[in-house]
Amino acid sequence: MTRYLVALTTYNELENLPALVDEIFRHAPQADVLVVDDNSPDGTGDWVRERAASEPRLKLLARPGKQGQGSAVVAGLRYAVEHGYDYVVTMDADFSHHPRYIPHMLQGVSEGPQAYDVMIGSRYVFQGRVEGWPWRRRLMSRAVNIYSRLLLRMSTRDCSGGFRCYRVARLAELDFSQLISTGYSFHEEFLWRVVRHGCRVGETPIIFVDRVRGSSKINMREARTALRVIFKLGLQERFGKR
């Protein structure tokens, strides 16, 4: 029996999470949902515990405090490996990534001999787009993707998006201890590492919609750190570990 996991990383997402979990189960009823919560003070973890008591498909991985989105995603990926899932989807918990795209992503990694190892829900391929962002944020996102593609020598159009589906057997081959990103540069770094490992990566278009409830966790400090990490990885790409 094929096993699917959807991993959500949360910090103060109680306004979004109940409706999101319902939508995930509506579009992917065969999947389990794992919430990796960094001790949200708004009660996100408490809601998951209460709902999980009557919903066996819902799981909680509670962490003692805020440790960065990247490390939370890694915790979800490790969970998928350790618990024997076949495929794992990672996505934001603020409805920017709509669950209606999950079946298309699963299809891309599970069907036929040419199936991908990683499928990205992409904003920057044909028919993909972003809605609700001011022009400055659109420009910054485009610039970061161009920067990442050039430095890391990747052809993927959306390097920074976190809406992805992975074949867990390939994740099990990776050494997670090599990762240096804990924040938002994790997405670029992890994609770079799976490409270097020989994984086949595909993209399927999504419409990314800016969050309606709650507040974004990204800030300029995180953005500067991400640029430094990507630059460091770019040097490694060109000149090796030294």
C-alpha cells in the first residue's frame, strides 16, 4: 500500500490551519498530515493535539521553540523517511499553497518510468503566477531565483518555493547533516543538493496567493542570511569544498 505524507511547518498559524487541514483531506484523502510546530504561542499545537484525538491521519511533531523554517522542513522529511512513507509533500501553512495542486504533484512523482524524484509547485513556469504581492516583493522573489539559478547552476524556474513533492526513497539516500541552512535559504540549498545527488526534478504550475490571515515570518535579516548562504554554496559549486 502506497503511503503519502503532507508536512506542514507552523508557527502561529491557528487562523489558517483548521481550514487548511480540511482542504488537504478533501483533495488528498489518502494522505496523512504532519504538523511540525515550533511551540506556537497562539495554540496551534494544542489544536492539532485535540483534532488528532479523533483524526488518525493527523500527526503532530512538537518542537520546544522556534528553530527556523528550514530545520522544521528537515524534521518533516526525516519523519517521512523514518516512518516508511513513499512520498512526502511539503507546503506552507498559510494557504499560499492550495491543496488542490497536491494530486498533480503526486502524479508527477509516481506515474511511469519517467516519473520525477522531486516535483515543484512552481510560480514561474507557464500558467503559474503570483497573486497579492506588491511589486517590490515580486521583484525580490524573481531576483533571488535568478541569483540562485546562476550561482548554483540550476535550470529550475522556481528555486525558492517550498511547495514540493519528494520520492522518499531518494531522500533516504541523502545526508541531512550536510545542510547549513536553517532559514529561508533552505529551499535553494536542498534543491541544489538533490540535483547534485542526481534526482530528476520537474515543475508543475501553481497560482501562489499571498496570505490573507496572519503575518509573514520573513524579514530583511532572513533575506540577507539567505543571500550569503546561497553565495557560499555557489563557491562550493564552482570550486569544491575548499
